[in-house]
Amino acid sequence: MVLEIAVYSPEAAIIAQNAGANRIELCSAPAEGGLTPGAGVMKLVRNELHIPVHAMIRPREGDFCYSEVEFRAMLLEIEEAGKAGIDGIVCGILTKEGTVDEKRLKILIDAAKPMNVTFHRAFDMSKNHKESLEILINCGISRVLTSGGKRTALQGIEMIRKLVKQSAGRIIIMPGCGINEFNINELTQIEGIRELHLSAKAYYKGAMEYYNPDIAMGGNIKIPEYELLLPDAEAIGRIQSVMRNK
């Protein structure tokens, strides 16, 4: 069983690796659901870690129907990931009708070679999951991260079972979203599941001793100004213990 941990900083990546993660999904902007990390961050994390590092390629928050200029930004971000020595990229792109944008996805895949390519939860936003999975397989995608088209993987568990059966080993189905040490058993019991994705995140007090209560870096969006989002190392250890017994 492979445990992929989503992280949002170099320190978080190191903590996750030391706690037992088998692979890292490196992102920025957790409040937006994960965006592309900076080139310097990618390079530093790849140099510091000995486990595979996959980088999110997502140029903005919101939906996954991208303009031409956003698509060009994705290609440049993939180029930076390659220069940094990143092992794989995580991306997703849809048409305005809710289908996988097969034409532009193939361009992203070609640009990423020889890096591994994961299609993220844009898959869950697609109109027809069965058809979308066949498109991803035909494009040569390595794995799809999915919550089964629901808000959490537990809510989408029946669809995840169907996707694993449909895939017939042609693509990795990697459940993600809302997975923790208390519900992981239900997903590991699905025959054919070999990888899981989660963040095990928690907020920790930062090093600042002085607080300015009049400052809000997020404007009207309430975010913890003086706390750091890091993996819960003990929780990862407990999750790995469960996975090793499967």
C-alpha cells in the first residue's frame, strides 16, 4: 500500500516523509484546494527528500476549464517541475461541458515526460465518470485521484468500487478526500486499492510571539494568521500501521 500525503510547505514535506509517507503531493494554497508550488520550493523539496515528489500543476483556484493563457502557464509550470527534478505532476483539465479535455491533456502529458502524471479531482467534477476514466486510460494517465464524485471518499465509496472494477488494472484508482485513521479501514478493504491520498493536516502555533490583531492577510477570508499547517506525524504513523496490516 502506498500512502501519499498532500503538503503545502517544505517543512511539511520533511515531516510527512519522516512520519512514514511513501510519496508527497506538493502544493501551495491549501485554502484554494492546492495550487502549483513555487519553482524554488519544488527544487528544495526534491533535494531534501528521498521519496517520490509529485507537484500540483494548477494555475488558479476555481474550476478546471482553463483559458489559453492559463494553459500556457501550466506548460511553463510543468517545465519548472522537470527542471527541479520532480518525479511526477498532478493535473486536471475539463471542457466547459464537463468532459475531460482530451486534446489539451495529451499536450500536458507530452510536456511532462518522463514524469509520472496523476489526474486530480477534476475527475470528480466531470459529467460522466465512466467515460472520463476511459479517456484517462487512453491518454496514458498513471493514476486518478478521486472521491468517487462525492464530497468525501467515504461518501463516494460505491463509485470508487465501480471505478476499480472498470479500470481492471489499466490505471491506478487512488481514493482521496476526508480519509483519516478512523475510516481508512473501509477503503483498504476494497479489492484493487493499492494507494491512498490524504493530508493528515493540523494547525500548529508558529514561532511568532508578537501578534498584531489589526492585520488580516486574507482580507475578509478568515485564516489562521499565526499558525502553521503541518502534517500530524503521529496520525500518519498510525495510518501506516493500519496499511501495513492489509
